[in-house]
Amino acid sequence: MMILTNLVRRCALALIALLAMGASPAFADPALWVIRDHDSTIYLFGTVHVLKPQTVWRSARITQAFEAADDVVMEVEQPDNPMAVQPLMLKYGVDRATPLSAKLSPETYAKLQAAAQGMGMAPGSLDPMRPWLAALTVSLTPILRAGYDPESGVEKVLTAHAKAAGKPVHAFETLEQQIRFFADMTPDQERGLLESTLADIDEGPAKIDLLVDAWARGDQVALKHEMIDEMRADYPGVYALLLVNRNKDWARQLKAKMAGSGVSFVAVGAGHLVGPDSLQAQLGALGILAEVVE
């Protein structure tokens, strides 16, 4: 959801809690949008799924919008037990019949083995994984070692606060749906994801620090450049699968939600709220105007 390499970072900020932040800015002001009709108000907030515990991100605007909400909508359901994802990973991310060595070129496999061993993994430990899961694994490991914590991610914090306040928490997608956005990739898309991951792996947390610093400052131009532009140009199929199509679906869900009434706070990966195919753009195509909350 949420990404690690250039491709994963731009595609799925949210899929498996994969973003991080280094130094916290002295003044945090992430962007916030709102859509309204005569009896509905829905706030749209872009998130980062893994942060360092000291990261500052809650501004007065965000706090006020969240506290005003009757319910909260997340990109994906947040299980109480983090181990709930393991059966899905085994189902969709493991292939014991055909090892990675048989799916990759000798050069790519050698790079993967070197990266894994450099992270302290046993030789061949990734062989049962499908390419998409191997890509996420070798990308996530250095970020976690650098001190980034999934428990400090925005969704975790907001979910805890919502439950403490008695606010219902809903989701656009189930865990299984979100994992299948990776698992249903074509073999070529999977290999491309892994190759891109290995090509960019040395950039690691330093690159992500820059990206999330832009997020915390509300710099939408920098976010679009880091998260959207290259993926849209170089990986159009993956871009459509992980961003465009999902944004269209979420826009339809929000339009249906506006048929009701009340105030809602929607929190989805920041990559979904930037670029020409953003959630706001898809809402606009349905005749719903998203405005920046100043």
C-alpha cells in the first residue's frame, strides 16, 4: 500500500506498510481536501504507512477534521492481529512448486541473492517467494532496520484514536483484495517490479526520507514527481492497476456515501491524492469537486 523502490514507492504506498520518514520537520502541514453536498462532508487525507515514532504530522486542521468526523474510512481494513496477513501471504505470495531461480534471469537472481545475503538472510531463503513478495521483502528490510516502525504509521494511529472515540472504522478494500493487486500481476509485471527494486535498492531509506518530508510539508509537486511521474511513464500497466483503477473505484464508493449524510474522514495512501489520475480527479469526473482545506 504502503513502498520501497522507486516503483513500489510510487505504486503502493499502502499495500504492506512500506513507507518511512527520517527527521521530523519542525512544522508539519500535510495536505487535506474536502468534498461536500447539502448534508455530507467528507475529508480526504493522504497517509504514510510506516513512520519513525518521533515523526510529527498532525496539524490543527487534520485534528479538527478528524474530531468532527462521525466515522473513518481507510484504504484497507486494519486487523487487530497483525498476524492475520500471514495466511494471505502464504496463499498468494509463495510458490513452492517453482522457485525464483526458475522464474528470473541468472543476472537478476544473482542480484537478489546478493541483496538478501547483505541483509543477513540465509542463502535461498527467498526462493519459495513469488517475485512480487521477494521485491517487497528486500525493500522493506533495510527500512525497518533504519528504525521505521509500522506501529507508528498514520493508519495505526488514526485507527486507535477512532476506536478510543467510538468512531466506526470502515475500509475501501479488504486485506485480500489489496494483496491481490500484487498477486494478480502478470509474470512480466512481477519480474519488472523485482528488477526495479534491485536496481534502486541502494537508495533505500534516504530516498524515502525526502519523499515523506515532502508529504509532511504538504508539497504536492514534489510528491507527484517522486510517486507518480516515472511510474506513469515507465510502468503504465502497473500504474493503472495499483492507482488509476482503484481511485476510480473509491470515487464511486464515495459518491454512494454522499447519498447519505454526516461527516467522514477518509485516509488513503498519499500517492492516491496526487497526479492527473488522483482520487480527486476521479471524483471530478463524477461531478464532485474536491477542495483544499486551508
